[in-house]
Amino acid sequence: MNSEASKNISPLERDEEIFTRVAEKIRAAIPKDFNVQMSALIQPLLKDRNLDAILEIKIPNIPPVEFATEVKRILNRPQMLAALDQLSRITNDNYNKLVAAKYIPEPIQNELKDRGVSFADATGNVSINLQNPLMVINSRGATTDPWKGPGRPTQSLKGVPAGQIVRTLCDYGSPIKIQKLIIESGASRGSAYRMIDFLTANKFATKQVGSQVSVNDCKQLLLAWSKEVDVFGSGVTKSYINPRGLNELQSKLAEIDSRKYVLTGSLAAEKYYAYADPFTAMIYTTNIDELALELGFLETNKGANVILSSPNTPVVFDRTSIYKGMNIAAPSQIAVDLLGGPGRNPEEGKTLLDWMEANENVWRIKPDN
């Protein structure tokens, strides 16, 4: 891939985007004269998920083949081992296993082949080799990572890694070991260290002895992050009416699979600090149309009492909790979403931040370094 083309490629920051592209590459690797049918199911991006995705391939005269899939944005060797460990823990030997990623370096490809694990990346590197039924699908994609930048120092709080590090630093009590910060945030090692350097240079965080880091002022860090990003509004959003209002909506949310959504905004903030009666529900989901249909929402251009967002970052699904049967975002995420919201939302966000500052022992997680 030439440098000019690499400037214009999709960033593929979300697992469902990566998996969709990977599925397209697998389909393209199968000869066109085969009547191939493929179906793919991507699960919501939750830390407690059992499986990232399922891919099914149907080829005439061959029984359907289903793959339990782990999706990774970055696939270095530790990430590969983590993916294989996850697949081994949630499946048995009767399952076909697939590792999917934006880009899989050649050494990792070779190790996966040696381990007998199928893989595919978003550039077209595909290796599916099964004995029963016999299925061999191979293709070559990029030989270098087209998404890898020159490694310039981070200059802002924008981007997926920034959100991952900011959220994790605030969610966990200080100090936290950098290695644990990397694991819990999901950021790549390089991105994490660049972000830590930026935060320390700007006095948001301090490096401690023993490879630890602590946030200096969580409230100020979240305020700064909210000024640079609009997490809720930056993804695909649609407005709806729940005909029977927000009280009935809460009952419906408590009844459906909590992995399908995360509630944020004023309704979610009630768990920590009730500011005023909410007038709009803000909900994250990986499939807007499916959730709207299941909950009976009516799409509208005005008078909405529900806004659904399919976010550009998986961080919104991290460290959620259950409140009144509903899956709600972490308070750090709720506060930032309110700060970037309309009307009285910013004041609600500031009030929630004040409560968080005074009650850190209630909501922050002890890092257990």
C-alpha cells in the first residue's frame, strides 16, 4: 500500500468495523464460482462478554462451518496469547477458532498457523485451514501495518487511546501500575506510554516509583477531556420517541439483555446524584436499528425523548454497572457525556463531577496493584 493511499484508509477503531472488514476479506478470498453464504454476529463491546463474534461460512456440499472469533484492534504477541486464552476458556475442541484483527504481522501469522488457529485481518491476510470439513482459504494482504503512524508524541486528548487511558486512570484509585493501566484500558503499549507522557507533561498525572502513575486531579482531567471530544455525539446517532415516556423505558431496559446497550446521561446519573427530572434518555448501543425495534421506539426529527448512539470508541462499554436492572455507564463516562450534552446537561455534568470529587471512595476502583 503506498503512503498516499494509507493516509485515506478508514481508521477501523471499533470491533464491529474491524470484523465487518475481515468478513469481507474472507469472502473475497473464496473463488467467485463458489456459491458462498456468510453470516456474522458481533457482540456488544463489553468487558464481561463471553465471545466477540461468530462467523458462519456456508459452501455448497460442505456442512456449515461456524467460527468462534476474538477481535483485536492491535495484535502483538501478548494480545494474541490473550485471544487464544479467551477462546480456549469459552469454547471446547469441537469449536473452530478464528482470530481477527486490523493487521496481523507475519511472525504472528506464522505462530497462529503453527498452533492450527485460523486468522484473518482487515488488509486481506487470510488463513483458514480445516480438516473436518476440509476447507482451505488463503490470501495475502499487506506486509506492513497501514495504520501504523510514525509514533509522534501525543498532542491532545483526542482519539480512542486517549479516552481509554483517561477513563481508566479516573476509574481506578491512584496510583496504578502502568502495566495494569495498559491491560485494563485496552490501549496499545505505545499509545499508552505516549498518553502518559502527554498527561504528565501537562500536569494531569504524575509518574511514581515502581512503574506506577497517578492522576493529579480526576475532575480537571475529565473536564479537559470533555472539551476535546464529544463521545456520545461523535458516532452515529438517531433520535426517537418512546411513546409511554421515560418511566416505562426504564422498565423495558431492565427486561432486555443488558449486553445490548449502556445507559448514560441524566437517567444513569441518578444512581450517583439526582440533579433534576430527566427529559431525555441517552443510550449507547452497537446496533441502533435493532435496539430501537426491540424497544418499540418511533424515529423522529423533533420532540425526541430517546437518543441512541453507536459510538466511535469501545471505552463507553467499560466498567458498567447495573442500577434498577439497567446497564449504566461508569460515572466518569456519564459525567463527560453530560458535559457535552445540550440544555442543562453541562450543569448536571459539573454537579456530578463535584459529587465524584467528594465521594471517590464510593465509585473509584481500588487498583490492587
